[in-house]
Amino acid sequence: MRPWQIQVFKSRSKSLSVRQRVDSKIFRFAVAIGAIVLILAGVLYAAAFYPSVRRWQRINQQALAAIKCSDSQCDTTDFSSNWDVEPDYVIDRRDRYFIWVPASSNENAQHFAPLDLADTGFIRKFREPGSYHTPDVEVWRLFSRQARFDGRSVEVLLGHAEKSPMNMLETPQSAIPEVDAKLKKVADKIAENLEQKGEVGNPSKLVVDGFEIVDGDDERVQYRGPWLPSFLPPSKPLPSAGTKLYIDSSELYVAQTDTAGPLLATSLIQVGSVPWLLALAAIAFVTFVAAARWSARRFLRNYFALSNVRVPELKEAIQQGEGQYFEFKRGLSADESKVHSSDIEVLKSVAAFANTNEGAIFIGVDDRGAITGLRLDYKQRDMFAQRIRSLVRSHIRPTPPVQIMFEEMRGLVVAKIAVARGVESLYVLNGAIYVRDGSSDVLAQAEDYKRMLAES
């Protein structure tokens, strides 16, 4: 068996049938189309959120520009006076101090788990009421105590603003004992609500300027009331500047982080529910795969049948001679108005290869392998190929998978018709069924019908 024939034989022996092999290629093609469409849909969906990301980037940058920092302090007067829109988080990276964080009661704010933390070491310093001067030039009276919540130990920190932009008047020193008593009373009330009811209670009735409840072990904030001094734990990393995806409680967000000097601002843009996005992606993927598969099965089956057919060079075919996989023809009839015997001989070989095995027909070569050539310029080559396709479509049912190309040797043009073993059971030429038997195209016999039906 010749080398090219061995290759064809091996490639065919790996598949159960031509139809299964082609359907497998179509399925892989459809999956690729579905994946490409899914990627494009994801890009378009992401592009729809780009204006929002840019908007929050500007908000971050404007907020950072409104805060003036010196060596150890930051003036937040301009930032605090603008309550229209602010970032979700603003941090002084030097000491990890929160200049701004969202309250738990703020339904419009987005909460970023990597920053919903508080340094319990700082909180535990205030087991007895004490004053604290913040990096943004405020003075707070703070008090903390432990409590039990949902079976875990938590830290409760409360604060009264002695001096801050929110208070018109500073708290006089004479009122500090009264403030301390109020802080302790409210802390006890919160602890009682947590331990007995498993809730903070009504935050509006807690007459303090700020409070937070923090898990004593993992330092995660359980509840944030109005703002009070807080620090990100030293062991927790700060977010890096840029745009990143973030998932929390089955919701997908875009986290936009910007920096300016020692300051960092992070805002979240809600993208959508992860389960819904995955469901929509799955529906879109399956839909486009099914549509691509249906279209390919209807319009591209012959293309995929031809995709594995290797047409050898003319020199190789002449060396091997006519046989099970090669056929030589001198040409088609000169009279294009009628179908002559020379045309039928070419069609017989096309039908025989489609019913039997892949093969190639060389037009412009005689039976002995001598190149006679075709007198065709480039424009005439296209017309010649169209004539062959027209003959095949008009006389063979169903239309078999063929590909037409041209090759030149020693200035002579030869047309090559590559024919794949078709995906249909039988290919009929003018009512007759031909198969390839060596170098001949012969009428099919009973055993040939059985083989063709088994292979399709």
C-alpha cells in the first residue's frame, strides 16, 4: 500500500463512521463559536459598566484631592463638608486609619469585605473611657467592652465626638464624666441586646456619636453605626490601586481603588448576582452552541468532511499512478452546452470516491500519468471550477463534498478535485451508484450497499 494510502487508511480506522467523525468536528466547531460569543458578550457587558467605573474613579480622585495631608495629620474639612457623593472607603495608609467607612445602616453603600475590619488592639485600649486625638484633627471620647454575640466574643466600641466638624461646639471638660457614664450605659445596652436578642437594637435610640461591633477573633466588623475612629488591622493587606472584580454573598462587584500621596480610596460598583450571571451565560452558551451546530450541520457538513482530506502534489500522484485514491482524466468536453461522455467519466469518479473513500481526481493528466495540461488563464480557471461544481450539483444526489484547486507543472495547468467520503449513505449519479474498486469506478453490488450503510 502506498504511503498516502496508508495515511488515509489509518485516519479512517480511528473513527466509527464518517458521519460520527464529521459530527464530532461540527460539535467542536459549535462549542468554539459558543465560547467566542460568550467572551464577546462578557466584553460587551463589562463595557456597559465602564462609564460607572470611570465615574467612581473620578469621585475617588476628587475626594482624595479634598483631603490635605501634612507630615502626620490630614485636614478633612473640605471632604467632610461635601455629603453628596463620597467613596465607600478612604484610608490614610501611613497608620491605616479610616478617614471614611460606610455605616451598616447605609443601604446605598457597598461593603468591601477586605476593608470591613477593625483593629481590636486599638479598641481594647479603651476599657476605661479615654480621649483620642485622630490623625484628621478630631478628638473623641472612646469606651469599649466585651460582649457575646451569636456564640462568639465581640468587641463593642462607642465614641463621643469631643471636637469634630459634626459638632458646632466642643464638649467642655466639665461634661466628660457625664459623657463617660452615657458611653458605659449605651455599651451595656448594646451588650444586653446582643446577648439576649442577638441584635444591636434600634440604632437611632443609641444616643452616641459613633459605635462599632467587631469580632474578637477575626477582627471582622459585625455592625458599624455612625463613624468613629477605627483602624485597619496591621496584619491585613491594603487593596492595590486599580480595577478588580470582587465577589461577596453571591454578588459580583467591581472594586475601584485610587491613591494620592498617603491616601487610598476604594469604591464598589455592583455588577449583578453571580448565580443569575452564570445562568444567563449558560443559557447563552447552550443557545449559541445549538444554533451554530444546526447551521453547520445544514450548511457546512461537506466542508468538515473535506477538512481531513489531504490532496497530494501532482508529482507524488504521478509517481504512484492511478489506484484506489487517485484518478487521472484528460479533461472535460469542449462543448459546455451538453454533457458528454468525458464529463460523465469525471462525475463517475466523484460519486465513486464519495461512496467509498477519500480521493483526488487530476484533470489534465492521461491514463499513463503524462501531463497533457489545460489551457486556462486565471479567469478561465474560476470558470472551469464553476463548471465542475455545476455538473456535480446537477447530476449527483445529494451533492458530495468536493474541493477544486489548480497546480502548475512545467508550464502546464492541472485541475485537482478533492473528494471526501461523504456523510450521506449513498451518492447517486443519474440513477446509478458507483464505488471505487482499485483504479476503476464500478456499479455498486449488494455487499457495497451494506458497507456504505455501515460507514455512514
